[in-house]
Amino acid sequence: MTEIITQAISDRICKHMNDDHQDAVKLYAQYYGKIDTLETAKMLSIDPQGMYLIIDNHEENPLRIEFDHTLTDAKDAHTTLVEMMKQAK
């Protein structure tokens, strides 16, 4: 059985990304959000279609990044975020 991306799963993924992979979150904003300069980026939420970040480039702004497919579960979210990171590098 696949686990859908619930609020609890979104919160867990965001906490992990913000605590352990802040460089990746910043790179997502720069590459996929086409943001040249920013001080910080934080993942706010993730859902099957995309993720919301808050970026700080002298003021806080929300940023939505869509995925290239609809996520099926938390494992798919992990795989997709890793692939997005590889592509952005």
C-alpha cells in the first residue's frame, strides 16, 4: 500500500530538508525558480504536484515549484527531490 503525501509526511520531509539539506533547498529555488540571488530558502510544504518554498532575497517571498509528474508516495518524493538536485547541479 502506498502512503499518500499527508500533512504529517509533508512536515517530516520539510523538517528533514530544512535541517539537513538547506543547500539543496536553496539550489531548488535558484535553478527551478530562476532566482539569481537569495540569502536563504526554506521548504514550507510538499504535495503530490509540487513544493512551496519561502525565499529571502531582502524580503520573504513564496515560491511554488511544480514537479514533472504527480508524486505517488513519500518514497517517490525522496527519489524526485534527489533527481531534481542532480539536475540542478
